[in-house]
Amino acid sequence: MSRWYSPMWRNGLKSMAQINDKNMKTTFLNTKITVAVLFLAALNVTAQKKEADTVKTKDIDEVIMTGVFDKRTRMNAPVAISVLKSDVIEKQVPNSAADLLKNVPGVYVNSSLGEIRNNVSSRGISAGSSDGTFAYEYISMQEDGLPVTNTTYYNYGPDFFLRADATISQIDAVRGGPASITAANAPGGIFNYISKTGGNKFGGEIRAKYGVQGADNSGYHRIDANFGGPLRDNWFYNIGGFYRYDLGGRYAGYPFNNGGQVKANIVKKYSKGSLKVFLKYLDDKNGYAQLIPTRNYTNPEPAEGFSSSSSLLIPKLQYNSPDFIHGGNIDYNSGRLVSNKYRSVGLNWDHNLGNGWKLFLASKYSDNDVVQNSVGNSFLTSLDDMTSYFLVGGLGVGTYSFKDALTGQELASVNAALGAGGLPVYQITKNQLPGQSIQNNSFVMSALNFYENKVKESMNQLTINKKWNHMNFSFGGYYGYSDVWRFSGINGIGLTTLENRPRMMTLSLTGVTTLDFTKPGVYQLTNNDGFAQAAGSTGDLLEFKAKQQQGAVFFGHTWDITDHLTLDWGIRYEKVWIKGDNTRTYLFSDKNGGTDSSIYTLYNNNALTKLTNVVYSRQLENFSYSAAVNYKFNNNLAIYARYSKGSKSPDLDMFFAANRPETIGLLDPQSRKTQQIEMGFKAKTTYFDAFVTPFYSLLSNVPYSFLADDGKGGFYTTPSLYNKNETYGIELETNIRPTDNFSVRAVLTLQDPKVKEGYLWNLGSAPGPSDDTVLSYSGTTIAYTPKIMANITPNLKVGKAFGFVTWNYMGKREGSNTNVYKLPGFSQFDLGLGYNLNENISMLINVNNVFNKYGVMSYQRPGTLQQQLAGFENFTQAEYASAVANNTPYFTIAIPPTSGYFTVTYKF
């Protein structure tokens, strides 16, 4: 029981030989560049013949504002950027705002959990994690040029507050390169969701959407609206938002998403510039799907009794447990899911100072809340597994009885007696539990994770531009301040049956005068609803207070050396101050009866041993730079090359992990480092445009450490190990329009993501650090980073009717950096059919995942409860081979099931 006290519950694995694949990578990249050059040579001939023609493709002529210091078209900018316009966005029914980024090459998106806790990364610059709560460390999700939130950590990030609705004008998606110098903490990319503003005439739209989802045909109801126009001379306004009531494709018995937002802005234009003031209020409740039992490792499918529409979320119930830090109770209600509130006010000021000088100021203040009332993880465990009883405070001998919490029917009975070494041995005497064909003698334990976050932030960026001859000089500064409070812990443990929409179970123990129990009788390990208290220190509570200040200065220079050749370079110096204090409870199981003074009710017997508080203050300095040249052969063909070196500070998780007096001295945060090389080939003709980008990225200083048992009733932290990941790849984006009625948009990513240097700790068999060793897994493939991603959408218009089909392909992905299990690749097809009744009213039918493909996005390893808690990096090749041979069930989460939606849009 002593080896899984890691925050991520991981142990070390056997070392793996380092793979020398340098020659393979060089060949891989050279082949792609050769193909691209030949392709563009052919395009150049075509372009010269058609340069005078009317160009039907406009995408590559977009003027971009994100990731650059001066506005220019994509053809003239040495930047890898995609622009998704509102006409593309409004025809889709995405799982989340991040889900729209599947239309961008080089970007990996995992939106299988739902609206929140998505995973977004680009060009292999990620921590290789399946958990969406760690997924935004290297990119910046923005609204109108500023980050949605300036700080991220576990169970807090930008997608808790970002929604795509009718107010969105376009999405600018910048990968790599200049993101290191033009945005805060964003070496992997910038994804900017830009709002609509009012025009000279009053106009707007209303969209009403109804959907049926999954096998239960659960309902989806949503209304979007957006209105804008002039207020008076040179004053304009825009206001809009959405409200959504969504039972979810994996119906749990209560709404999966419920809420909405309102956004508004007022723009004043004057002779020398403009001022925009914007407001946003979001109040939304969101669930995230649970992994479900799965069979077959090469072609995963839901286990018997389950489908892609199944849910393991617990029923809607109330549970209270003591708050040992602030007093009173922690109020938990599973039906509240994750409650997200976001209130912001900001401004954008663009002013012409004269004589070639311009000023741009962006500023925002936000007040953000996240309160999580949801199951953290569900684990398959056995009636005779001692770990199960340990976690809920029951290691006594006697008779354990599992009963249906609603009906009182006994579903299982287990006798426990002392065995060798004085530990209980369990004999199952009755088993009428459902789901036993999946794994005999099994039930489900779900951790009730409680997180409350309050974050107040201000973000300010000032940029001054000077145009002189053929040059543009930009310099300015950025200041961000975040005041963070988080309160969290395992609020309890729910015992449920192994079935779709599971039933809660109560657990009692009769008899006993040994181990934890001093008197015979009937002990209630759960309350009447089936909730147990996480025993002793398993249920410790944590409070974090942090203040983060981030200041930066930057400089950029763009020089149009000739009509064809442009030089672009910039630097950024950044300093981050983080100070705070972490409070931790140390709990024990009170043999005197806890809060109700009854020794027989174990579900409320936790008591406080001590409170500890540690204080820290750290500073980090980062220096980033990027340089590029762009050569435009003619108006239809250009090429660029860029080198970038980025640096960013770690997320707050590193500081929150140092919450014990014995480990705070080891807090030594290191900035993440990135190096990126990219080339861009841009071409357009009368009927199509193409953007081909070979790239290389290197991510350094990815930390890895453990918190482990010292064998003396305390803990120690292993020294941090720092790893490197590198990726070679190529991106392709093209829009083909052979006729006015037919077009194809396609994006393709080919990449080879590798762990250049990878190390982890093997904690050994004895408590304490004496037998700890470092193991290497260098040369493996980075986890959760596919080698192939593709998205192709042909569009057809016939009269007033229109339609499209989207083919989305997700390639194979490794399930861990140690490459034990590979998640299979899969295809997903989405369909849209619409009809324009007139110039104002249109109807659209969407069908997502037409063939109900069970496309697995992440998994939880098989094994005992303790093995599952240890994590997938503790999954060995021998265990995997045994699981495959025995068809051992495991847990997976896949893309949402087939869903259909009907939308009516009225534009005026």
C-alpha cells in the first residue's frame, strides 16, 4: 500500500533502449521538402499563366492580425496561420470551442470528454498527457487578442470559459513561430476567437437548434442570437450570446450541459482610430464523460451491456463532508457537475499618433469561478481486493454486505477473516451484482473530487508601431496579474454497480473486534446514498493561494527589403513572479465516532490530525526570439523560412505540488524551452490555394518527479528529471474551388513525434529513496501525439440546397511515453444538408459521427485497483500481453456517439 502516494499515482517502469532514429528523421523531412518544392515549381508555372485571372480563392488573401506586429495578408506574412470564418463555423455542431480547431493543420484536439477539459496541442509541443486539464500549457486560447485566462493548472483552464456562438466572426490559428514573442506563455501557438462588431446598418441573426443524441435520443436545445448596428454617428454596437440545455449523448439522468453567455461590445470610430469596449458574462454548468468498460485492444469496443452512449456518472445526489480548513461542510451535489462563471470587461484602443506612429492598447479584467461537483475517475475493483476496503476505512473482519441504496436489496456478501501476516482474506459468499460477465466479482469505485477555484485577473498589452520607409518597428509591453485561490480534495467515494447509469450501493460490516474496530456490531461504511468517506489521509484537503505577476517587453521589426523580399524578426523578455502559500490537512479515522460521535458510522469519522502551511516565492526570467524571411515570387506564389526559440514559465501545478513542509525546499521551477524551424510554401491560382509547411520542434525541460512513502510515516519527493521531446513534420492546408457550386477544404498533418531524452523514477521495493533508480525511455514515441491527422470537407451547392461531408482521420497514438499500448487510428464522418428558403431563412441538418464509430481517444489501464491508481506508465509489456491474451477489460473514452441536429437560422 505504500508505493502509490504520487500525485499522479505513478511508479517507475523497466528501462527501454534508446532508439537512434536520426537518419530516419532526416530522410523523412528531406523527402517532404523535395515533394513540396517540386509541387510548388509546377504551381509557379501555372500561377504565371493565370496571374491576371480573377482569383476565386480568397482564403490565402486574408489580412491577419494575430501573431504579427503589423497587419498583412497571409501571402505576405512569414507565419503559419489558418483563418476560420463564421460561414465555416456556423455550419458545424462542435463538441466544444476547441473542437473547431480540428479544421487547422498541425493541431491535435481531444474533445471526447465534452465541452470542457479538452486537450489541445500543436506540432508535438505537449506534455504527452491524455488529461485535458494539463492540455493548455504551451498555447494561448484568446478572445479578441488577449488570453481567456492568464494562468492554468489542474482542473482550471481556458476552455472552462470559452464558448463558440453566433458572436464569433472568425478564429485565427497561429502555430509555433512568432507565438513565442507576440503572446504570453504561448510557444506552441495562438488561437484567437474574434468577436463580431456592429456595422453601418442594423443586422443580426437568430439560430434555433434541436438535436437528438446517442442511443437514448437525448435532447439538445440551443438558441443563439447576435445583433449589431449603429448607435449614432461613428458609434456601433454588437450584442449576442447563447443558451443551451443539453442532456448529452451519454445521458446520465440529468443535464450534461446547461447554461449560456452574453457578450457585448461598443465601438467608437474617430478620425485617428477607434475605441472598443467589450463585456462578457458566462454562467454554464458542464459535465465531462467517464471512461467505460471496453473489450479488445486492437479494435476497441464497449464491453457487453455498454455502448458508445453509456455513462458511468453517478446519480444526482447530495453529499456533505467536513471542511477541516474553514469550518462547516463541503457541499457536494453530483447534478451540479462543473459550474463555470466568467465576468470580464475590457477595451481595445487603436490610435494613429501621426507621422507613421500608431498605438494599440488591449486591456481586460476578469473574475472567474469554477466549482467542480463531479466524479474524478471511476475504477473497476473486486469484492476481494483489500485496497477497496482500505480506501473507505474498512479493514475489519466479519461480513461485508453490499446493498442497492434505493431498494435495500442485498447484491453481494463477503466474509473477511485474518490471514497470513495479520491482514484480512476475503471470501465471496454471494454475488448478484450486474456486469459480472465483464469481470467477475467486480463493482465500481468513483472518487468524488471537489475543486473550488476563484481567480481574479488583469491583462494589459501596449504596442507602439512606427512605419518608416519600407520598415515597421513595433515595441511594447505586457503585464498580467492573477490572484488565485483553490480549495480541493477527495470529497468522498461512491460505490456503484458495473452497468450503464449505475446504481449506488451501501456497504456495511457486521461482527469484528480486530484491526480498526473495537466493538462488535454493524458498521456503516457508507451513508444511505452509498457515499463513503475517503479514509484518513486519503481524504486530505488542500488550499492554495497564489499571486502571479507577469511582465514582458518586446520588440519586432519588419522590413520589406524589396517588393519580393521581407525580413521579420522580434525578441521578448519576460519576468514572472509567483508567491503563495499552501495549506494541507492531515486526517485520521477517529475511533471515537467523528462528527456524530458514533463509532458505527464510518462515513463521517475523519478527524483532523494537524494543519500545515508552507510559503514560497519564486522568480523566473524568460527570453524568446524569432526571425523569418518571406520571398514572394509573384502575387500567387511565396515562400518563407523561420527559426524561433521560446521560453515560458511552468503552470501553477508545480507550485501547488509543493504542499508539505518536508518538500517545499525542493521547489525549483525551470522554464520550458522550445526551438522551432519551419518553412512555408504558399500558392494560389484561380481555382485553389495551398499552404505547405514542413516543421521541426524541440521541447525541453519537461519535468517528471514522484511523491513517495519514506517508510517512517512521512513522504519524500524524488529530484525532478527533465525530458526532451522533438517532432519532425509537415502541414498542408488547401482550398479547392473548381466551380462556384463546388469546393473542397482539406488539412493534413504528417509528423514523427519522438522522446529525445526521457527518464523516470523506479522507486524500488523498499520504502525510502535508498533503492530508487533512474530509468530511460529515450527514443520512444510521444504519448497521445498522432503521426497522421487529416480533415477533408467537400461542399456542394445545387440551387438553394447545399451539403457537405467531413472526413476526419485520427492516426494511431501511443498510450504512454513508454509505448506499451497503442490507441488505434480511426475515421469519423460528419454530414450536413441545408436549404436556403430565401435570403433570410435557412435550414440545416447535421449528423455527427454518421457511422457511430467508437474512436478511442484515451484509456485507463487494466489491472487491480492499486495498479489502476498507479497510472498507465506503470503498465508493463508483460501485463499488456497477459491482458490481450485473457481479453481483460479496461476503460476507454471515445468520440461522442451518433447525433443529429436540426437548425433554423434567420438573418436580417
